[in-house]
Amino acid sequence: MTAPPVHRRKILAPLTRLSGGDRLVTAALAVLAVLIVAAVFAPLIAPHDPDGIDLSATLSGFSADHPLGADQSGRDILSRLIYGARTGLLGPLAVVSVSTVLGMLVGVAAAWHGGVVDSLLSRAMEFVFSFPSLLLAIMLVAMFGAGLTAPVAAMSVAYVPYVGRLVRSVALQEKARPYIQAYRVQGWSGWVICLRHLVPNIAPLVLAQSVINFGYALMDLAALSFLGFGVQPPTSDWGAMINDGSAALLQGAVLPGLAPGVTIVIAVVAFGVVGEAITDRVAGRER
């Protein structure tokens, strides 16, 4: 009777070590691990074809065959949630990857060169930051059509200031440290110093911000899909599922819209908790 808890402890041991023993962070890491496994192994995990229609199960509730019920088209909600993890994570991953690289380049260039370069890049980041990201996404969708590409491109640009302003602030502090001046005296070029020493030293804080940005990007892209500007049916997507589920509410069915909504909330909170934990750990090391 004691075997299952032992197995659970063995499975959670790596997550516990990563979280430093914090139960909330461990739970958040476990949620992210489940989402990643679902996205990668969706065909093996999903109990049904996400696009398979079973009219006899239309708007059904919890059952053995459909653990989370079925939507108005008779499609299994759990299977669509599992497959939806693919678009739910792929889009934010692209946004965070592009915005982090661009934000690092802009922030380091602004901090290192200073003067006119810093002023121009800072004003550019302020302009992008003040422009509503959803409006930019809608404009690109109007130009290039609905789907994942246009919203990802818009969000990638919109998230650059979040990384760039952080990088600029931290890089200015790092630039003033004695070791930077020592490398300069030795004749090292500026970009070599930045790539070999400055960037690695600020990378942990950038990682923390990127993890938090991942959750925000997930939420923004889901909102665009809900509005019909993002991933299009019949592709499984959490935001689109909420849109479909809103029609089911009129027929008294809650699960089609509630299940993806709760999934998005849990995912965003998990990314936020992990990002804050990384920030606290980095701050503790610096002290």
C-alpha cells in the first residue's frame, strides 16, 4: 500500500530539486512538464481523434469514454485539450524566442554604446511598448490573413521592449563593474566582451523574464484565437475552443468553454510562478 507514494516521490524528486523544495514551484513545474509531455506525445496520449465526431455524445458530460465530455460537434474535449497544447505552446515559444533575441540585441547595444544610440533605441522601445499588441496583431492579420504566423510576428515585435528595457537596465549596471574595464584595458573588443562575459552574466534574469513572457504570450495568442484572428478551425486550439464553447453555453453546456479556459489560467499561473522563482533565486545569488 506504500508503493504508490514512493513512486510519486521518485517522479517528483527532480522537480523538487529544481524548485528548492518550494511546493508551489514544484506544482508549477509539474504543470509545465505535463503540458510539454501532452504537446509532444499528443497522438499517444489522446483517447480520441481530436476532430472525430460522435453525434451520440454531443454536449455530453463526464463519462468513461469522454472524461471531460464532448462539445457541440461530438468531439472529445480532453483530446482537443491535449492536441491544443501544441499550438498553445508552439506560438508562445516562437514569440519568446524571437523577442528575447531581439530584446537582448537592442538592450545590450543601447547600454554599451550609450549616447545617441541609447536615446534612439530607448525611444523606439517606448513607442513599441505604448502601441497595443493586440491591435498590431489584428492589423497584421488584416494584411496577411488569419492563422498563427501573423499573430506570432506581431507579438514578437510587441514583446521586444519587455526584454530590451530589462537588458538595458541590467547591462548598464554590469558595464560599470571593474571586470569590464579590465577587459577594455586589455584591448578586447566591445562585442567580444559582451558576448563572452556581459550577456552570460545577465542571462538568468533574461530567462526569468522570458518565462513570465511565455505565459503572457500564451494568453494573448489564445485571446486572438478566441476572437477568430489566430488558429482557425478545425485545428485544436485552446482559445478557439473557448469561442466554440461560448455557443454551447446557450444550450446549458459548461464544459466545452470551461475546460480550455481553466487550462489557460493554470498554464499562465504556472509560467508566472516559475518565472518569479527564477527571479528570486537570481536575486538571492546576487545578494
